[in-house]
Amino acid sequence: MSILLLALLLPLTSAARISIDMQNLADTAKDLKQQQDNAPPGKKSEIARQLDQTLQAIDAPAEQAPHNQKLQLEAAQTFLAADEPPRALKRADLAVNLAPQDPQARIVRAESYAKMHRYEEAAEDARLAL
């Protein structure tokens, strides 16, 4: 599997596939991370609390329905949009386990692996998605 093929497949997981509400949560998480990086020390803990609440809100629907493949996949895509690849990988793993033949689930997992610099695993999932 070439890196070029992987690069061609990964954009299929665009934010357009997740709901507007989930995209808003992803945007909020990214904004809070940026604020946390630039905040004075006294404000960092409040921002960290808000970020944690936002990430929990992303995870809640999938957590409440662990056998719902679509919710697992949407949470994985949202975590990717929020730049949270380890959390995305957890949900993408569940989505693949629930529907191993779903190419979208494998592509989302491949993107999660790639963002974590686990390129061999990413390439394998991209190959299996074909």
C-alpha cells in the first residue's frame, strides 16, 4: 500500500460527514485547546474543565449506545475534527468491530492511525477499505 493511495483515501472522512452539532463541538474543542495554549496560568484550569466537558459531550451518544455503529463512527469523525486522534481511534475501532466490511469505518480508523504516526496500520486499513 502506497502512502499516495492512503493520502487519496483519507480526505473521504471530511467534516461534511458529521452532523452540524457534532461539528460545532469539534470546533469548540479546537478553540478551547488554542485558548488553553495561550491562557495565563490562572485561567488554564477553567479552560481545561470546559475542554473536558466538550470532549465528554462528543463521546456521550456513542458511550450510551456502544452497539450502534453509526454513533461510534460519528464520534470517531468528530474526534478527528477536534484533533483528538487517540479518542477517534477508540471509537473507530468499535465502529470497525461492529461493521468490519464498512469502508468508511476503516478509512476513519486509517486517518486516526495516520494522525498518530502509525502509518503501517493506517495503510493496512486503507487497503482493506478498498
